[in-house]
Amino acid sequence: MSPRSGGEADKIGNRYESAWAIRHALYCLVRDDCSMTVEALDPDEARGAEFTFVERGKTQVHQVKRQFQNNNAWSISALARLGVFSSAIGHVAAGREYHFVSLIPCGNLRELAERARGAVDLATFTQHSLATNQELRATFDELSAPKLLGTPEQAWKTLRGMWFEVREERETMHDNGLLTELTLE
């Protein structure tokens, strides 16, 4: 069930975002090779990100959105209106991973990003990952448009640095409780 618009939606969205941030803060308590910054001071690093998480020397920025209205999936146009793709371009170009986390899926963007990471170049990606899958091809063509990621090359490069994660709120909170019990006395 989706929350009613207004204050209730904001509070539930903030709770979801907080649970995801707490999860990563707990990782920092358990491990020596990670750190976390909430709302980074550097405006480029903070753009379109709730927090920055560094793990084993690799910087990740996390954008967390519980859901979009009553929809059961994110559309590319909704993600574009939120600035997800424009933020991702800058983060990926700067060598950061861009993680979009939500309660609802992002269509086939997760599959497209995984396939982009598996291809050594754009030609390999288009010939082997898109040639036989018209649905993925159509999504990639939409992302390659000038108003989104600009070109096929830019779309492929940006997708390689994007992760689309679907996480249940209750499961995240349950896992946070377990991590807390195991970590803190």
C-alpha cells in the first residue's frame, strides 16, 4: 500500500532513506575499510545523493527513493524528472558509482547496467547485449537521447557506473537490527 501524498509520504520516504543510511553506517562500525558521509559538503559529490559511502577505496553515492506515487515501477521519464540520469553522468565521470535504491524496480535498467558493465566497449555491448533483445535495445535508445544521456557512448559509459537496487523496507530494518545486535553491546 502506498502512503497518502503530503506529510505522510514524506515521513515514510524519510524512514526508508534512513534505514538504508543506517545499514551503511553499521557497515562502517563492523569494517575498517569503509566510511560514510551524509550530505557531502562538495556540491558535485552531493548532487543527487543522500550519502557517500567509500568501501575498499571505491566511492559510491546513494540516491534513495522509496517509490513513485502509486506506481509499481519507475519509468525512465520519472527518473529523469528527479535528475537521476543527469546526476549519474557527473558522478560516473568523476569515478564514483551511482546507486539508485528503491522499494520498486526500475524496469529493465538494472539488467541494462549489468550488461553494460560486462561489455568492454560500446560495440561489444550493442552487438552482443542488445542485438537479440528488442526491449533492452529500446530502453537503451531512449537513454541515448540528447535530453537524457546524450549519445550511445555516453549512455553506455554512464550505465557501467550505475546500480539499481530494489530493497524491501522491512527486510532492511530487520537486517539493521541483526547487524546492531552483532556489533553493539
